[in-house]
Amino acid sequence: MQDIECLEVGMTTQIGTNQVDEPEEGREYVRGLDSNSWLLFTEDPAEDRTVVVRIDKIDGDVCHCTVTRKRTR
């Protein structure tokens, strides 16, 4: 996984399947606050998301992802 601060919308990255809560291709996941885990993304307006990724492909223990959203500051 790349440093999430350097990721921009449209970039690709990888996440270990052990970091994702129930990984599924085509679903979006958000980085848990102050953790190294990824949770299923919801459109909750109160959610303080940093980066949201979509899992494009699961290959063994690696999730290949595309960044779909990033918090604007």
C-alpha cells in the first residue's frame, strides 16, 4: 500500500486482504480512522473519510484497487 496522503483519485494501489473487512470485488472501502484496516464505505455524510478505494480484483492475498474519492481539505 502506498502512502495514502500521496494517492489521488484515479490512481491504483494494493491492499492486503487481511486489511479489508470482507473484501469483495467492485465494492468501495474507506480507511479506518487511526488504523491500518479498511471498512465497507457508506455514504454517511458524517463519515470523516481520508481515501476511498474500489477493489477491482482480488489476487490471492492482494486486493488491486483504484482510488475513487479523497477528502478535500
